Amino acid sequence: FEVVCLGKGKNNVIDFDATPESCAEEAASKGMSPKMLAAFKDGTKTMVEMAAVSNATGLLPDVPGMHGPNVDIGDLETVFVPSADGGILSRRGCVDYSTGPIAPGVFAVVHSDEARIRKDMKFITRFDGPYYLQFRPYHLCDLETPQSIAEAVLLGEVTVAAEGRYSEVAGVAKRDIRAGEKVGGIGGRDYFGRIYTHEQLVRDRLVPVGIAEGGVAKRDIAKGTPLTTDSFAIDDTTFVADLRRRQDAMA
């Protein structure tokens, strides 16, 4: 099969204005950090997750931030396909997400024009194709993450390794940021993360969301505007900024 789209379910519509203060009551009811919940609701977590998938597979976000429609499970294989075939994508080979009933599931939409495969898939799935859905209605990150760590440390095994630098998550202003203002971190009141292709991040001089904390605006940055190295100075004394420099030097 050709993988057309890999995606995940997000259990709420993105709220780009989410802050720890606006999430405080809900976070308290769930026994979680309001800053963490804000990073979930403003989309940063989803963007980082799908950037990791992108860099492990070479699949790309179709548009900055991905599409993120609300789609029923039975419609995934008709929506997450190229627009030429009635879907929303400009091409095959994308990462994306959907809000609504598929959360917390994960999915793959795949394609085959091969006659024997389509005959077998008709028998197995009752669908004519050439697009088919593979869906898992849950994810087991609480179990899979420590297992992956143990396998890496004890057995030297790799769970996911980046094939290249395909996608990045850059910071976008949540509010009007004044020149000279110092910003906080992910899940705060200053910025959220949006996925871009690595090519666009380099071309537009976007600031990776992971090294934005503690940086200072060089000039006024309007709400909804991506942080760039022209408008924003990162704190280059941090350990994570040093790691980013090392990563860039390896490219």
C-alpha cells in the first residue's frame, strides 16, 4: 500500500487562546497541570506529535497547522485523500488529525490500484477502494513510552528514528507581544506551536517552539503571527538552545 495519510484523533477543537488561567477549572477537575492542559488545547501537543510522525516517515503536513476537520470514523478514507478524489489533501503522503469521535484513536489511509490487492480488500473490508482505512480506536502511550525507553537503554533497540528533517513546530503569538517583552514557555499565555515543513521553517526564519521560552521580542509581534528570528531573539544560553545548534550543525 501507499500511505496517503497518517493521523490521530484529538478530543477537542483547538483553542488558540487557551492559557493556564482559562484552563484552570477544567484542569483541577481532571487532576492535571493547567499549563499542560493549555498545551493540549492550543494544539501544540498535537503539532509536536505529528511532527515526530512526519520526521519518522517522510510524510508532510499538507498545510501549516494541518487541516484538522471533525470527521466520523466511517468518513476518514474519503476525507483524508487528495482533492482530485473528493478529499481535502493537495497530494498523497501527509500527516494530519481529526477532532471528534475518533479520539483517542489513530489511523492510516492507504491506497492501492493493484487489481489483486483490491479484490482481496473488497473481500476483507467490503470496500471497493482504491483508498482504505486502517484504524485503531485507542493508543497506549502510558505503556508504550516506558517500554520504548527500557528497550533503548537495556537492549539498544530503536522504536522510532527520524529519517530526516521533514517537519518542524514553530511558535505563533497567542497575543500581541510588545517589543522588549520576555515570553514564557509552552502552554503559557504567549505562544502556541504550529507544524510547518522544515523547508518553510528555514525559508521563513521561523523560531522552533522548543527554544522560544525565555526569548525576547525584538519588535511588536501581532497575535497570530509566527515568531521569526527577525522579530524575536531566543535565549541562546539555555541547554536546549545548545542542543538545537548541535542538531543544525549535523544537518
